[in-house]
Amino acid sequence: MIAKIWKKVLLFVLIIACLFNVINKLVHKASMEQEVKASAEYIQEQN
């Protein structure tokens, strides 16, 4: 009985961790893209 409960709890924690990881990567990817664009604009201004 307890094993079934633990299995469900750990599966739920694993799913939440995976979702958090994916969302975190998407957020940082967008930030990186903005950083690259800002750097490109700065280089163009310098020329």
C-alpha cells in the first residue's frame, strides 16, 4: 500500500521536475536570443 503511494508521489515529483527544467530552458533561451540581438546591434552601431 505504502509502495504504491510512494511510486505515485515520486512520479509526480519527476513530472514536475521535468516541466520545470523545460520551462527554465525556454526562458533562458529567449534571454540568450535577446542578448545576441543586442550585441549585434551594438557592433553595427560601432561600425
